[in-house]
Amino acid sequence: MKHPKVLIADDDRSITEGLSAILRDEGYDVAVAIDGQKALDQLVAEPYGVVLADLKMPKVDGLALLKELQQRAIPTECIIVTGQATVDSAVQAMREGAYDYVEKPLTADKLNRLKALIPKALEKFNVQLKNRELSSKLEGLTHYGELTGQSEEMRAVYQIIEAVAPSNASVLIFGESGTGKELVARALHSKSERAKGPFFALNCAALPKDILENELFGHEKGAFTGSVNEKPGAFEMADGGTIFLDEVAEMPPDIQVKLLRAIESRSIRRLGGKKEIEVDIRILAATNRDLQKALSDNDLREDLYYRLAVVELFLPPLRERLGDVKLLANEFLVRFAQQNGKGVTGFDDAAWEWILSYTWPGNVRELKNAVERAVIMAGGGEKIRASDIMPRHLQRTGEFATAISVPPGATLADTRRQLVLRAFASTNGDYARTATIVGMNPADVRAEIASLLNGRSDTSTGVNGAARATKPAEAPAGKAVKAPAKPAPVKSKTKKR
Amino acid sequence: MTEPTATDKQTPKAVREIVRRAGHELRNALSGIAVNVEVVRSRSERNAPAADVTSFADRARLQVAVATELANGLISLISSVLTASSDGTLRSIPTSGAGAESQIELMIYGDRAASTLTEIERLAKVIDVEVELSGQRVILTVLPEGKSHSKV
């Protein structure tokens, strides 16, 4: 077994030799540096989980060593051990990133404290090392499982999946419709130790109550009229694997009670059944609902929420990861061109303008469908035009026949944006013609489109009048957090989680 | 930095610095004793061979000698400073010589003057303080830290 490495940086041999012996007896691989510069050289040459550094050392003192470690991002945890004990030096050492601070003389109590600190510091070091490896592994990654994206937001999602997948923790995935919640669930499953087991996905909104209950828990023969055979439910079929409950907030309340019981007892009872059947499953769930509203409306039981949301994962809408739009559009184009035997070579400039300026309220699914439709409709060896890719309801029908909808509360800016976008769509991305139609100068039209492109739209209403699905406020994309001890007052839409 | 107290203001800077440095070295020596004794204790509990224990016992013993020397030097210095302070022979003097941080002058006299001076000199060597004698007058010059940096 590899011993964790500890470096002692102190110029006092009587301490370094005694301390080395103590730590070696504790199972550490110990090295000694007799001044700060030598400590730095050794830390650059090979990784040490923990450094025990004196503040007062020749050449490079303890504080300078800490600064260098920070500046050069050398991975280690530094515990300052010093006889120069003042509040100032302790505060400064902690400010410079020291893990902890132990005052000399190293009496038996302080030695015990030091011995207890080292494993904790090593644990932190190992976590940081793992995170670094993960970050560098994920950097530049365009695909993760079936997910596509290289934006910072998606990398954060990948990082959470990577961290959470090996555990057995329930994960509640938030995201607007079409963002890829099931793909995240599949990635969590495939990266877990349950990967060889079944993955069972069930949409809780798509099925009537009785059927959903039957699908989840199964039934015994004769449980109801027409049940001529016994049937195992999703819980049994997913035994040893993962069950994914999409749109979980739409689940009828009495089934939520049964689900909660199944999660807590890790066993289920079929409809009409008398015996408990033990199941070994991991539960992943997803919702596109405003969770605060779902809780306050009693659509989702609070106790079930706590069970499901051990880890929460926010999947960003496509408009918040514009950097991925081009990657996705190109990928869909290649995929559907191959599938349909079309020689489509790409998108023309106006099509790109449109693709990048549209806010894609239906997210990746909408983009995928739009590209598929455009590829199917396109002729051979040509580029896809803006009119091919635009959603049908935004295209000109006759002379600008489709009315725009202005919801109550919409601002003048919202309305102007809709007008510009609609005209832009109807002219196949022609700025000059758009300007003529809406009575603006082309520069302003360009600025309006650019603001959409940069995601500066401050409206909560999509450009088509489609309401944005509410993501729990203030939660950054991909942020995973533990479920809170108690939800914030449900009236607030800006609950911090 | 914390504001100096009334006592700090009355005590010459050189004395405060000498005490601080001596305290640091004393803590180091005590640590040396503590860690080496701990090795002896834990290895003895495991019935480790004498060879695995003796060197640490010797090192602890050496550090006891070092700590004793430091403590004696510190006690001698402080009692001399207190005596000089009460009889009016203690004074801070403007620093002379390159790199000197602070200086004090005091008179050391009486039956134990010679041994007191020896103890102060031994302490001074470890903590980067220069000792200059002129009859009964002693000038202590605090040098920048790390000048001698002699560790036992």
C-alpha cells in the first residue's frame, strides 16, 4: 500500500528527526527540508499531501513558502507549526492558505492534535487532486455520455455527474423541457457501479394515475378486473439498477406517498399483493416545474422532495449556453444528413444568424427537430437557409400574417424585440428589409438581434410569447447542492438553495 | 500588529525583541524535548529495540541542556535589565553599525556578574544578538534575524 507523503520543513533537527519518527510510526512517508527554499524545490519535484512548515526558516520563511505554493498552484495542504506564535502570524498564515496552525512547544496534547489534523488535511488534498484531474479531464470535452456541449455550464454539469454518479445518492434534475434531463440520468447510471444493471425511465406526467401506479409497483394476478397475469413494476424491473422518474412533480399525491414509502423501506408491494418485495435501486428524478410553486401548491410532497433531492442538478437551458448551439446544430446536421442520405453541406450565413439569435425555448429538442426538418426539406448539395430552419410558426405566412402575442406585463422592449425577430424571420435574416418593415434603422435592428444573441433579453417571456420554464432562482447552471434542512418560504421565487 | 501596551512602551525595543526571540528558541527546544520523548514513549510501549529508542532519548536530553541554557540566559538578562532599570543604568542607544535593529546599554555588576554575562552571551549567540563589553558596561545589539541562525 502506498503511504501518504508528508514533508517537514523546519531547520531544527531535534524537531524534524523526532517528528519524522512519530509520523513514520503512524504510517506516513516522511521527508525533511531544512529550509523553505528546499521545501519548495521538493514540492515542485514531487507531490506531498501535507507540509508541516515552521514560520521561521532560513532563505524562504513559512509565510513566503505559503505564498509561493498559492501562486504556483502547487497542490498540497500546509500546516504551520511555529514557536513564533502571535495572533497576527496565525491570521496571516490562514489568509495565505494554511490548512491549520499549531503552536510550539509541541506538548503531548499538541502532538495529538497534529496527528489528528494530518489525515484531515490529506483528505482535503486528495479531494482537490481528484477535482483537478477531473477538471483537466473535462476541459475541452465536447461530449459526455450522450450529452453534447463544451460550454462552462455543461462542463459544470459533467463535473457533478462525475462526482455524484459513483454514489448511491438520489439526484433531482431540474431543467426546462428539451434540455436533456433523461440524458443526464442515463449518464449518472452509466457512470455508476449500477451500469450493468437496468435503467428504467418512466414519465410520471404521461400516464393516468392507475396505469402509473401499475407501472411503478406492478400487480398480482387478479388484482383488478382483467389482470389475468402477475406483472412486475418498474421498481422490480430496475432492481440492481436505476429508475428515472421524469416529471416527478406531476405524480398524483397518493402515488407520491407510496413512492416515499418504497424509497424509505427499499421495498414495494404489488397492487393486490400481500408480500413486501425488497428492491435495490437508485432513484433519479427530474422536473421542469417551479419547485417552490410545486411545494406550495402541494403538488410535490416536501418529504418526498427531501428524499429525491439529496443532490440537485440544474441543467441550463440552451439560451444560457449559446456556445454550444453551433456545436449541436452542426452535429445534428451531420447526423440527419447521414440518416436521410442528404448531401447537405452546412448552414448559410443567414441561417447561422437565425440559429444563433433565436432563443430556442424548446431547447436542444427544438434545435434537433428544426435541423432534422431542415435537412429533410433541403435539396442535395446545398446549404440550409434561414427559412428552412425557422420554426414554422415564425415563418411568413402570406404577408406577415401571424400575429404576435403580447402577454400582460410585457414591456415595450419585449414587444419591440418580438416585432424585430418576427420581421427578421420573415425576411430570411435580411437586416435592411427587417428595418424597413419595422420602421427602424438597420443598425438598431442589428443591435436588437445582437442583444438576443448575447442573451441580454431581460424578459421572462420567450420571443414567441412562450413562457420560460422557471428554474429555481439564483442557482447557477450545473450547481449541485445538498437538499436544505428546510425549504425557504415557498412564496419567494428567489429562494436560494 | 497589535498596539503596544503601556509596559511595552516603557520597555526598550531591544529587550522586547530579545525576549521574543529567546521565547521562540525556548519553545523550539521544548518541542524538541516533547517530540523525542514521545518517540521514546510510543516505541517503548511497543517494546521496540533499544537501538530504535536511544538516539531519541539522547536528543531529548540534549534539548533539555539547550532549553536550560536558553532559560538561564533569559533569566539572567531579564534580572539584569530589571536591576539596571531600577538603578537607572539601562538606556536605549541609537543603533550604530550596519544592519543593527536596536541596541541597549546596561551595567552588570555584583558577585554573579561574570556568570550572568556568560549566560547572556550564550543566549545572545543563538538569537542573533551581539554582545559588546566595556568594563561593567554591556551593549547588546539586536541584529536582523537569520544572521547567525545557529541551531543545536
